[in-house]
Amino acid sequence: MIKNLFDLKGKTALVTGSSRGIGLTLARGLAMAGASVVLNGRNEEKLLACAAAFKKEGLNAVVSAFDVCKEAAVQERIREIEEQAGGLDILINNAGNQFRAPLERFTENEWRALLDVHLTGAFLVSKTVVQAMIRKRSGKIINVCSVQSELARPGIAPYAVAKGGLKMLTRSMAAEWGPYGIQVNGIAPGYFKTEITRPLYEDPVFDGWLRNRTPARRWGESEELVGAAVFLASAASSYVNGHVLFVDGGLSVCV
């Protein structure tokens, strides 16, 4: 049956940066599709609160707190997850942050922090998780890219650089690991109402620009990313590899 293509029962998924925002929404969506979810972030207290909320909803969730930019911690925690859960079937690289400033005012630390979490973190977690996926010759990796993987905008240049790099990392991973039965794809959100974008949607000038630029004439809601994530995490996308799926209300097709 068609619905079986999207069924994630029996699958275990790690979602990085899932104590809030888009990551938390994606984790809940995978859990609602039947997956057992591992919530990740640096604040264990927040993660435990999220896991408790999941369990009240009848969803399976555990937590693993670690910094995706610290390779030793990544390796240790993922080894623990694999031992406790019996392996990982799905990885969503979502951990991220944002700073806004004219490019010439960005500090070196801010530049490195953005590239580290969005790009290096995805590399470190993926290369660790994929070892077991290669051995069993199956797995799904989803990188949360951005409309900024293709489009630039003043004030967020390092973020756009990182997300552009993540798009190419997605394609490179697909080329490297596809022969082992692993699919690596990306989701590229447009502008969604989250805690990180609050300064933008509360700015009447930016809000007006975004609504006029986007064919959908509105901001996205995080729940509208769940369908794309479940598709890319499930058997429904078994022959989709190296693709970045834009979920942006049509923003990226306009000039």
C-alpha cells in the first residue's frame, strides 16, 4: 500500500539541534510516522523536557546531548546511541545558529562558529553515523540546507556560505555513499517563523518584502517541512539521491 512507503516504524532517527524550532518539529514528525527518535542539542535539560512531552503524546524519544562540532564527543555519543538503540537508520543534520551583520563587520570567531555548526558539524556527525550504514548497506541522511544555499542576501553572508557548502556536501555524500545503498538529500527551507527568524518577521519592512517576493505571499510554518522530511527518510525516496528539495513557497523561482 502507498502509506507503507512512508511508514517509519522500526526505524531509529537522530535529529541534531532538535531541542527547539525546526529540528524539534522534524523530530516530532518522524516520531509521528513511527520512528524512534533521538533528540540532540547541547542543553540536556531542554532535551529531557522535549522527550517528556513526546512521551505524553505517545511518541518514542530519547536524548543525547553533545556538541556536533566536537569530534570526540560526536564519536562517543553516537557509539552509545548505536549500542542502546541497535543502530541508526536516519540522520537529520539540523543543528545551526545565526548572526546578522554587514560582512565587513563579522569577526573571525563569528565566521568560524557559523561554518563549524552548519558545515563541519554535519560532516563530523555524518561520517560517524555512516560507518554502520555502510556495513548494513542502507541508511538515510538528510541535511537541512536553506534557500540561502542558492540565494544571497545582505547581512548573513557567512550563513549563506555555510549553507551553500552544505548543499555541495550533500551531493558529495550522495556520490560517495550511494553505492552502499545510502540516500543523502537536503531540505532547503525558505523563510519560516521560528525563534531565529523572529527579528525578521517582527520587522514590518522585511515582512512586507518577504510576502511580496514569495508567490505564496506568506511565511512558512515549521509543520510544513514535515512531509518533505518523512518522504526523504522513508522508502518512498529510495531512488532519490543528492537532491535538495526546496520548501520555500516558490521564493527561489522568482527574480
